[in-house]
Amino acid sequence: MTTDRPARPPMPLVLALLLVLVEVGALVALAVGMLVEVLSGRTTGGPVTAVLALMFLGICALLVVAARALLQRRRWGRGPLVTWQLLVLATGLSQSGVIPGWIVALLVVLPVAVTVGLLVPPSVAWANRTAPPRAVV
């Protein structure tokens, strides 16, 4: 049985998922730093900061699972990843007057690049697998 679908994921999808892993790495570093501050007593918002850090780690787990799902041609992974990119983009735009310009540029360009990589036609075709027809009884 042959198929017209490629055996390897398209390059835009691979690049988008690599960028997602970069985001996950940054978020894990932030969460670990927050937990270190809580455990060392260097922060005044101990329980709140700890809960926020654990929430960030949960988001990281979801992003990794969603990225893996897309590599396995499961289209449900696209939803959480695009949603996260929209949240990162909104954060970058809302903080444009507060944080340095290069960080704003990073928080705008990165999610746009990831979203484009996830939504170009080859990436969408990769994840949209169809089940073989079943016999009607």
C-alpha cells in the first residue's frame, strides 16, 4: 500500500516545533528560577509564586505533548500550540512600553513564526490524516 504523503514532517513544521521547544526551555527556566526564589525565601509572595511556577511547568508539559502529537500526525496538537502563540503575542504587544524593545520584538516575531510554520499548507496536510474507509455492515 503506497501513500502520497511524505514520511518526514515538512520543514516549516519542524522549525516551528523547534521554536516551541525554545519557548518551553525559557518557560522552564523561569519556573525553576521562581521555585528557587520561593525555597530560598527571597520572595515575599511564596505560595502564589510557587503555584504560578507549577502552572508554568504544567503549560510546558502541555506544549511538549502537543508538539509530539503534531509530529505523530495528530491535528489536535495544533490548537494548544496556536493558542499559546496568541497568548505570547498578546503579552509582547501589551508590554511594548514597559520592557526593552528587543524582548518585545522577540515576543512578537517568535509566535508569528511558529504560527505560520504550523499553518502553512504542508504542515496542515501532514497533520490531517484520514482514516481508511470502513466497510458498512
